[in-house]
Amino acid sequence: MIATARPGAAADFVAGLTTEHVQVVDYTADLEAQVRWIAPDGVDAVVHLAGDAGQLVGLVRAGGAFATTLGVVPDVPAGRDVKGVSVMTDPAPARLAHLADLVSSGALKVPVTTVCDLEQVDVAFSAFGAGTLGKIAISCA
């Protein structure tokens, strides 16, 4: 598995999100060269959560897959035969309850690293803007 992050704490955080072996590459450097060094023929699949979708889809090998949560699947280079899909959902009560059950059972882990009271929303937004690692939660209690 290959993941992207800034070197240091961010790379350590990303690598710690799974028990699988992860090679973390620095997205602020030559991303394509780093990925091609690990996977010269390209990767089987990309899950696009941020960054340049056009650059990332170019790293998928022929016959691979590209999934994005950002709405639009980029144009696939000609002759690459890459399956692209936009992953979207709606916050329906049943779906949210299912996700809550997964978190409660430990099957899904959500790394909440910062919790702010409702009165501290400005602090939460500042933390988000500063690139806080993990999820930022707002407590209404």
C-alpha cells in the first residue's frame, strides 16, 4: 500500500492508520517519481481524497481503478482502460446509524485528535486551517 503525506508527524500518523505495511511518499515532492520507484508499472487503484486528480489518475496502471470522493473523475489518459468512479453518499439516518455501530464495535476507527466545545467553533476552524492531523470534533455537551 502506498499513501501520501508530508514527512514527519503526518507520515507517521498516516502509516499508523492501518496494520498493513504502508510506504508513505511525500506529496510535496515529485510524487510521480516516488510512486514509479515503488510501482514502475503504476498502481492497481487510487483512492483520491485530496490533491491533483489528473496527476493521480495517470499513476493507475491499465485495467486499474480510480475512485474519488471529490465529485468528478478526471479524464483518463487514452488507452489506459482505467475504471473511474465518484463515491458519494447522503447522511441518511440509517446510514449514519450503521456507521455509528461500526465505530462502537471497533470495526471502523475514526482518529479524533481534537475536541472543541460548541462555543469553541472558531478554535476548531483554526485547527482545521492549520492542518491538524486526525478528525476535529465539536462537542455539544
